[in-house]
Amino acid sequence: MDNYPAATSKGFDLYPLVYKYEPPREWHERRPDRSYCASVVICREGVSPSTESGRVFIVPGTQWSALGTAKRAAVQHGADIIDGLVSGESTAGL
């Protein structure tokens, strides 16, 4: 994870996490060369992200073929959570 947040929104820092997606497969399936999944860590602005001060939110149901696109999607998903646009997810308690 980066030492500095990728974005800040309404008093929260956003740290995108992008990792390689390894789909389960059988021997005869084609597999893309690269595919990435993403999550975002949200914590209060200026506070170092840790298990006590931040929460990890998974960006559901999508894989990206480009690292930068996955990173931007994670930041956008975090901003949407902060804005209350994602049902079932909240920054309450951070």
C-alpha cells in the first residue's frame, strides 16, 4: 500500500488496493493475460491507515485489464461510500 493517500474526500483519506485476479479455471479454458481486482482503504484524513483506524471495502463484481483503471475505480468506489451512494456500506465508526 502507498504511504500517501491517492485521494481525500470529505475528511477521509482513500488508499486504493489493486491486486491480480486469479480466476478458478479448468485446463481447457482461455485466461486473460492480466486481470485486476480492487479494494479501497478508508480512514480519517491525516491518520495512518491501520486495522484500528481504517476499513477495507471491496469493489464488487468487476475485474479490470489495466492497473490504472482499477486504481481509479477503487478511489471512485471509496468516494461513493463516503457520499452514501453504496447501500450497505458506511464510514460510521471511523
